[in-house]
Amino acid sequence: MLNTRIHRPFRLVVIMLVLLLKLSLPQAMAGENSQSTQHIILVMGDSISAGFGIAKEQGWVNLLRQKVTKSHPGSQVINASISGETTSGGANRIRSTLELHKPTLVIIELGGNDGLRGTPIKLMKKNLTRMINLSQRAGAKVLLLGMRIPPNYGQTYSERFSGQYKQLALEQQINLVPFLLTGIAGRAGMMQADGIHPTQNAQPLIMQSVWQQLMLLM
């Protein structure tokens, strides 16, 4: 009788532990699988993403690469950015770039050079829409990075320029970083002498802004 009383609680403890293990194992495996998902991330940008005026290894795209490969081993970040690139240039080469790299995620950082040239907003939006649509048809999720231009281009044009990114994000149902240089533009030590390109000090902030939205898609 004494032995039965001693072993009965022990058996109950063992049974409870086994049940807990069975319940927690699938969840642990699911968490592990979500972290180990491999991605091919394609960045289509201009000089801000190409790392103009700074060491390329210090640019935000390379910092993002380090972040992604650490959180999702085996993933790739491909930087197809070109200094001076416009939305027209991006729209022209997006199809071939998608076919070459077959990305699962596409980051679009274009429009700044269009704005500086006074390109019609309608044309810019058309080009960006093409890039988004082709990326989605190729099976990739899209993250759009918004930009702004100096107010000396006129209030109406400047507002329409920045507003197009929000419109596209709503129309195409994609994630958006409203302004890539939030907390950077106008701050001492954060912009190069030309007032257009961010310094090396600004790159971690840019990367973090992108990462906060990108991680939602991974």
C-alpha cells in the first residue's frame, strides 16, 4: 500500500511532463522553421542604396545583409542599385533582374533622381507601379522606400512627390517606409556635403528603418 501511494504521484508527474513535451515540440519546431526560412532579397535603388561617397561595406544594404543572414541563415541580399538610377531605368531592367535572381522579396528605393530632375509624378508612379506589379507576378513581396525632395521645387510638386509613395502602398497593398531619411535629413554629421547623400554615420539608422518593415514580410 505504501509503495502504491508513493509511485502514484510520480506517475502523474511523468504523464504531465510527457504531455507538455508533446504540446511544446510542434511549436518549437514551427518557430525554428520560421527562423530558418531562406530568402532572396533584391534591392533596386539609386546612389543612396549603392553607397555613394562611403565604403560599400558600410552601406545600409550591406548592414542589412549582415542582419538578414544572422536572423535567417542561408538567405541572400542582392544589391542591384545603380548611382543615378531613375524610376524609368528601374522599370526597364526590373524584368531581366527578376529573371536573373528570382527574389522572394524586392526592396524598391527609387524616385529621388526623378524628383531632382522634375520628372512628372504621373510618369514616376507609372514606372514604380510596373516594378511592383512585375515583382508580385514573379512571386515576390515588395517593400517600397519613400523619399522626399527639397521644398525649393515648389510645395505642390514636393507634396505630390512624397504622397505618391503612400498612394502606391495603399493601391498595391504593399509595405512602406514613408521616408527613408527620417531622423537623418538635416541633421549635422548625417548628410554629406552635397546635402543629398547620407554619411556613413547614417547607414545604421537607414538599415534599421528598412529592417522594421522588412521583418514583417519574412
